[in-house]
Amino acid sequence: MTWTVLENTGPWELGEGLRATPGGFVAVDLLAGRLYRLEPTTLLASVPFPLGAVAPIQDSDGWIAAADTGIAVLNGDGTVDWLARPEDGAPTPMRMNDGATDPSGRFWAGSMAFDGTPGAGSLYRVDDDGTVHTAMDGLTVPNGPAFTPDGRVMYLADSARGVIYRVAVDPSSGELGEREVFARVPDGSPDGMAVDTEGCLWSAVWGASAVHRYAPSGDLLTVFRLPASQPTSVCLSPAPPHRVLVTTATHGLAAPCPADGRVLTAGTTAGGYPVVPFRLRRAGAAR
């Protein structure tokens, strides 16, 4: 696989949250609080707090976002509405990390401690009425989630523990079943993920200069090597010719290489799915 750098991307400190939206690919520079559209690279939003991941809101020019200590709506006019701040007042300083919508249009997002305190993080679910619920706790650095097209399976990485979980989901209610280990990653940390049209899971692997592709059984099918050491998220194009895109980071690197902190892309035979817009029935959140 031959990787190229998308023009005018980065170097970002912590690129994350790659998604294929109706308007094109988007990604964030998490710690800088910036949301970009790619090809060409355009700044869509800038906020004074960490911005983990976003999804478009149906019938709106806004975005739902895993941001700072909670869940926010980034409005098209640049204002911010907060749905909830569940990590305010936590025993250790926290921030939101990755997040994604499921096929039913709910938004899921994980939190983590700034200092990586084991088990301090949680996974939250945002329903279409704007309410935010704790779906899972005891996580350290949650990444993903990614969902099968029928919405019945969620994949969730706990990067610090080197594990990817598979969890059954009730598509109608969003309630979770028991989590089970889908794959363990001995070299590097599993990070952002995506499910392709062949039912396989792709995972960026932080610290290993690699993206892994897993069969639905959890068997590791392919290791794609990258020219950047810290891949953070992965996305596959829904329309042919199919490509895979990967965000990367310079965070913590004493001497970044030219590809570090950039968005990388390569051709592939597998396609992906566009992001499902978040469906917010609530008239508006309190500012």
C-alpha cells in the first residue's frame, strides 16, 4: 500500500475523528479545538477547549461534539450549546476523547483523565431527545466506537489496555450487553476505528506506525505499515475509487518525521460507510 499526504493537512498535534460526511471528509486537531473539512483543508470551527470528535446534526448546519468535559452542539453561527457536562467536578481532571453516531442516529462518546488515571473514563450515549446517559464506566482511554451497519454490534477500544471490545447493542433502545474481548494489540495501542463494507474492522494503532484490519471473528487479516508513528483514526471512502484515510499526531514526539501529524491516504479495495447524522428532536439546549 502506497501512502500519500493530503495537501495542507497539519502538522497537527493530535489529529483525530476522521469521518465521511455528505460534504466530504472531516477531522479534528483535538487539543487545539479545531474542526476541519478536508480536500481542500478548510477550518470549520475553532473552540477554546479540546474537541474529540463530531457528527453532523440532521437538518442543521451544526455539529454534535465530544468536547471538553461533555457533549456540545457547535452551531453554524459559531455559538456553542451544551447538552451535558458529565465530567465536571470529577476527582481528576477529565476530557472527552473519541465519539461517533450509531446507525440509529444516537451519539456515543468516551472520556478519559488528562493524566491517564486507570479506569477513570466512561462511555456516554446521547439519545435523540438530547439526554446524556452513562453507558459504560471503568475505561481508561476509550476510542471509537465503531458499529456494524445493522447497529447490533459496537466495537470499542481501550487504548491504554491494548484491547478492542465487542459489545452487543439493542438497536431500538441503545442498551448494551456484556462486553467481550474482540482483539488484543500487543504492539502499540488500538485507537480510532471503522467498519468496512466487507464487515471487517480497521483500527489505527498508536505507536506502531500501523493500521490493522480484522475479520469479524477477531482474526488479524492485514497490517498496513505507515510512514507516521502515531496513527489515531481511520476512515474509508463510501464511493469508489475507494481510499483509506488516516489521521496522525505529533503529540509527545521529540523529533517528528515529515508524515507525523498529517492526514495520510492510500487506495484500497474495501469501501466504508458515511457518517449517520445525529437526530436531535430537542428544540434546543441551554447555553
